[in-house]
Amino acid sequence: MGDQKTSTNNALMAMYAKLGRIDESRAVFESSVDHDIVSWNTMICLFSQSDQFSEALDFFRFMVLEGVELDSVTIASVLPACSHLERLDFGKEIHAYVLRNNGLIENSFVGSALVDVYCNCHDVESGRRVFGRRVFDRNSGWRIKLWNAMIPGYTQNGFVEKALILFIEMIEVAGLLPNTTTMASVIPACVQCEAFSSKESIHGYTVKLGFECTNGH
């Protein structure tokens, strides 16, 4: 009976979460005695996606204190909060947990979120090490997320030449096709890099890939 009630409450929380009704979702959570990992993940994800990053970290702390085993959804949901709040200490602790649980590092969202945390907290070298360990994984979907985390990580920290070099390596070495996220991070690097003289060619490449908006769309 308890599991059924928990599942019902989880469904209600998910419904309110999709509607962006945080207070109602939290009220359902707090009215319930039994919380499983889905309950916790729903709330942490909701807070992170709603830019309530402190609340996301608070719920993560409570989850750990309750002794609930973390999964890839938990990690990928709480890391953006660490990134936005520039809580590198939390990010490193979570990274250590990920390394102790080998299956977690296999998750593409976890890997790219770790890169983002380190770069957003200005520890670019650590971000690059996470990137380097998984970048040549055979799963192209896994890899594109990593490149899309590392390239803007370089750009936002002022390493625009490294960002552009990495973009070229992505295409010519890794054999990956950039997507809109990639191009959105590469273009600012082109603008900022005085040594890069082929800005028009990047524009042409963007048009060729069909990413340029036209006619107001």
C-alpha cells in the first residue's frame, strides 16, 4: 500500500513539475512520509530547472542524510545547481562519488555536467581532464555533449583560441557534426579571437549546416 501511495504522490509531483507549479509539487512531497529516489529526483530537478539552485542543493543534502542511494538523474540534476552557485566544493564531492560508482561516469549528462561545473567555477584544467577521459567514447551522442560543454567552458574563461582549436578537432579528428549548441558557443569565440581571421567562413559554415535563422524564424 505504501509503495502505491508513493507512486501516486510521485505522479502528482511530476504533473505539477511539468506545469511549473513548484509550491504544489513541494506540498505533495512534504505531505508524504515515504520518499523514494523518484520523489527526491523530481524535486531536485524541478528546483534546478526553475533556477532555485539553493533549494536544489538543500534537497540534495536532505536526500544524502536520508541515506538514499544517488543515481545518474540525481547527479545530473544537482550539478547545474553547483555550477550556477559556483559551489566547486560540492562539485568536487559529487565528482568523487561518481568516481567511486563507475556506472555513473558512463552517463553522458553526468559527464558533461561535471565539465560545466569545473569550467563555470574557473577550474578549466579539471574540466579538461573529465573531458579527456571520455571524449573518444564510441557513442557519438555521449561525445557531442562533452564537446558542447568544453568548448563554451574555454570561451567563458577567456581561452578563445583553445575553444576554436577544440571546435576544429571536433570536426576533423573526432568526426562529429556540430549542432546548434556547438555553433552558439563557437561564434562568440570567433568574435573575441583577434588571431582568427576567418570569421566569414564560420558564418558560411553555419548557413551551410542550416542553423542560421531567416525571415524572423
